[in-house]
Amino acid sequence: MKKVLIITGVVLLAILIGVFSFLYLGIYDEGIRAGTVLRISKKGVIWKTYEGQLALESFGALKKVSPLAETFDFSVERGNDSIVRLLESVALSGERVNLRYIKRYMVFPWRGKTMYFVRGVERGPNPETQSPPPGLFRH
């Protein structure tokens, strides 16, 4: 009887560790969102995490929604200081960026307030300094 209880306990513990590992490390979705960074800030009482918001600039792609009405909330995982500095820079300049992100299965308070985590930032072309493609706007 004692042996059965020990084996059952070990199996249950292994299942719990497996489920927690899947929820903590698993990636549900990967993608890119484009827009301008509205804010990036460090938040939290016990665990300080970086949280941000991106204006998606849909420009009428969604009916009855203004271009700035749709936003994307994201977090930045601990240790990605270069991403945080870049996000702060583009938030101040108002540049358009592409955010490469992953979506996790669950929110853990020490990791971030959202399920979306930025893994990379690509600066978009500056429309003021970009020349038009050849053959367009020529007189």
C-alpha cells in the first residue's frame, strides 16, 4: 500500500511539473505587429516588469474604428535591456516600428502583465527622408 502511494505521488508530481513547464515555457503564437510605441514603463509592486503599448494604425482596415483606437499591449522579459532602451528611444521619437513578439499560454506576475512578449524591434523607414521608388512621382 505504501509503495502504491509513493508511485502515485511521484506520477502526480511529474504531471504537475510537466504541465507547469508547458504553461511557463510554451509559445502559443509568434508574429509581428507594426505601429508606433505609445508608452514603455516599468511597473509592479513586488515584481517590476516592463510594459508597453503600441498604436497599430489600422487606417480604416477595421470598420467604424479610428486609427488610434486599436492598441497592442505587450511586456518585455527580464534581461532584454537593449530592447527596452530601443523601445524608449522610438517612443520618444514617434518612429514607426515592427515588433517581433511571442504569445505565452499564461501570465505569471514575475514575468509580465500580458501574454505577449517582445523579442525584437525593427525600425521602419523614416517617411520624411525616404525617397520615392523609381518611376513614381516623376515629372
